[in-house]
Amino acid sequence: MIVESLYKYVDYILYKLIIIPALWGLLIFCLLQHGRVKIKSTAQQEEEKRKEREKKLKIYVAARDACFSKRKDGVWDDEALQLTQQLLSSNPDFATLWNYRREILMHLETVKLVWLTAELFFLESCLKVNPKSYGSWHHRGWVSARLPRPDWARELSLCDRCLSLDDRNFHCWDYRRMVVKMSGVPVDKELEFTDRLIGSNFSNYSSWHYRSTLLPLLHPESPEPPSPICEEQLLKEYELVQNAFFTDPNDQSAWFYYRWLLGRGMYVRFPVHETYWLLLSNINMYVISFTQRQSSLNYRIITSNRILCYIWPKGIKSAQYFMFLLYVLLLTGRNESWCRDSATDQELFRSELSVEKTSVLQSELQSCNQLQELEPLNKWCLLTIILLMRALDPLGYEKETLAHFQTLKEVDSMRSAYYSDLCSKFMIENTILKMEYAEVRVFSISDKNLTTLCHLDQLLLVTHINLSSNQLQRLPPQFAMLQCLEVLEADNNSIESLEGVYHLPKLEEILLRNNKISTLADLQPLASCPKLKRLDLRGNPITQTSSIESQLAELLPSVTELLL
């Protein structure tokens, strides 16, 4: 009896505390769910979307095939126009359909004006689908150019609306420039337009660029193009752009404009300033080199005991250039004679600066140094400081330039190779300047961390080059210009290729210790150097090749001293 009573008591407790509350909960849940749409699973939704896409695709493909068929049959009717509109409304980047649509519009002569006017409204709907559609903007320009009285004010308003949504939409910028040109908008009004956009957003590449095209037209220093911007406006532009990069030093758009501004303001014209005439009588070779590109040249050389060089650039205004008339004498007992027009450091790698322009650049350098104190790791500021230093005094600022390059490579490691190449270029320029002042034919630039070689055209008369202890990986094809070279030192680099050491008639000695030359083919260009006597390959992988000494003896029979 006691056990039976106990079981009844437990059943009662379970019924009261568990079963009844559970039933009530189920009833409430059902009442709350009454009238609600059943939520479909993810798989069901994906399947329905797939079917919907397939349905739309069938309709699209059918319309496309119909368009292609009509075009093939030479049908240009209203139905074809409607088909292209249907397709382009959903995909405005279908270039073939835009071409077909233009063909149709050109054949609908009787209703041409009506269709062209309606076309502008249709194109606005296409631009809403894709504001950066190449086809839509190109077609709009085509339509506007064929309207007898285009509403250019409406077109400018459309461009303003599009640029308010995306001020870097270059398709819209291109179209706007066309509208401005066709409608004759004054340059000063366009400059005010860039003021508004830059004032609302400093990070606007297109506005800065557009401004750079307007300023020389509105504020030239002289009426003859190309002309720098007048000094008064130039100072205003410096103030504007400094406000931009002091506000946001990490935004590159203002820095790009600033670098253009510095170059434009300092633009100087000067004539051809560096010329070499070189005679090597034993191989009958003449080398003439210019540091500026020429459109064409006429020259005449009389090969007797003297050489007369007559040079005149054709197709260039004589006010900008001048004629060279020089005699080069070949003295008795000499097999080489050369003449060179002298050049200053300003003429070689930079424009000569007036006192006023130097003062402006010094002021800009001071401003950038102030910003660099606030933002010591800002790459744009560091790079601009380097370029200003180069423009002012490349040799005087060499130490500071190297320090800034090192900082740049640390803060912008993704572009460290670019900075290394640029630093190499500047170091080579400095070494050439020092060589110019010393008037020697030896070029030594060892242990400078060079990663590339440039300005080889300035070294045509050099007889000895020392490139040791750098980071060079190759000697480029331009190296073959060095026809006077006798000794090349390139130890302790990472050179893998000697493609530039080709047909150097005077080369006698080449030192390549501790590089990465690994195959006999890498040394093949040396076979074209007839006077090569000494070759040092110690520390290169090729020295581990079996029977390499006999192979080199066969390849380079003129070499008498081979170091492996």
C-alpha cells in the first residue's frame, strides 16, 4: 500500500510540474505562429533563385539572338531598337549592342530627332544601372554631338549629379570635358568648379588633375607654350595644396599635385647641352651622344687626318637649339681622339635655378621639413623632401637623402625595390657630377648598395669602372655603349647576366669575384671582347662545374690570366 501510494504521488507531481506546463507552452507557441508565413530553408531559397536566374537568362539569350539575327540580315527597324533597349537596360556594358543601336538610329532618318531626344532619357536609366559604363557614356557623347541644339546646361547638370555620387568617376570627367569644350564654358568657371570639389574633398585625384590642365591656360607666365604658371598664382597654389596635405598627410592625391606644381613652376627650356665625338681609328667607329631626344639629325664626317662634324636638328625651332661645328684632330702616333662639349651639374641632371626660384624651393623644403617633424614616418613627405633636395643641391644634401631613403624603405617596405632603384639613380648622378669636376675617365661607385645602372650615356669616354660591393644582378644591354672601357671591377654583387658586356673592343680586364654566374652561357658575351686578358670568377657557382677551365679556354682564347 505504501509503495502504491508513493507511485501515485510521483505521477501526480510529474503531471502537475512537467506535463501540464509543457502542454500550455505548446498551445501558446501555436497561437503565436498562427497567420505567419513559413520560413523556407536556405536550400529552398537558393533553388528558387536559381530557377529565377535561368528564366531571366533564357529571355535575355532569346532577345540577344534575335538582335544578332536582325543585324546579320541588315534589319534596322523599331522592333530591333526595342530589343536593344530591353537588353541594354539590364546590361549597359554590351558594346556590340550599342554599335547596333547606333546603326538603327542612323537608318531611322524620318524620326531621327525624336529618337535622339528620347535616347538621352534612356541613357540616364542605363547610367543608374552602372554609372561607370564605357558604352553608355560613349553613346551619350555620340547622341549629343548629333543633336542640332544640344542642351549643354542639362548635360553639365547630369555630370554634376554623377560626380556628387562619385567624384572619381573618370568616365563622367571625360564626358564633362567634352561638354565644356563643345559649349564653350570659360576656363575661369571650370577652375571655380575644381575649387568647389577640392574644398569638399581634398582626396579628389580628378579635380587636382583637371586643375593642372586649366592653370597654364588661365595663368601663364608667358604667352608662348609650354609656359610655367605665373609666380603669383603659383604661390597661391602652394598654399592651397599645403592646406590639403597638412590636413591629411597620408592622402596621396595632394602630394601628386604638389610634385607636378613644383616641376611646372620650375620648368626651364635649354638647348642640347652634352655632346661627344669619338674616333676609334682601328675599328673605324664614331660615337655621337646627346642627352636630349632629337627628332632627326644630319651629320657629315670627313675621314682624313681630321673629322668635321656638322650637326643640325631638323624640325625644331632654331631659337631653342643651336648648330655644332667642331673640329676633332687625330694627332700623329695616336689611335684615339675625342672632343666633348662641357656641361655643368645643372645642365646634366637638373634645370638651372634663378635666385627667386631657389628661394621658393627653399621655402617649400622648410614647410615639408616642418610637416616631417609632425609626421616622421609619412612616406609622401619624405619622398617630396628628397626631390626638393635634389633640385636644390644634390651633392650638398647627399647624406640627408640617403638617410631619408633608408627611412622610406622601412616605412613602405612594399616599395623598397623602387626606392632602392631611385636611390641608385641619384647616387650615380652624384658620382658623375664629382667625376665631371675632377675631369677624369675613371668611374668609381663601389659599396653604395646600387641595384640598377643608369646614365651610361654619360660614361662613353670612361676607361675604368668600379662597381664592386653593390647589389647589382645584371649588366644591362646599354653597357655595350662603353666602347672606351678597359677595366671593369664588379666583385661582390649578385650578377647573373653579362648581356651588356658585348663587343667592347678595349676591355682587357674584368673582375667578377663573388657573384652568381652559374653557366658557361652566362659568359658567352665575353667572347666578343677581343682584347680580354684577365678574368676573375672566384666565388661564382660556375667554378664548381667540372672541366670548366678547359671550356673557358676554348670560349675565351685571348684570356691569359684566369682566376677560378
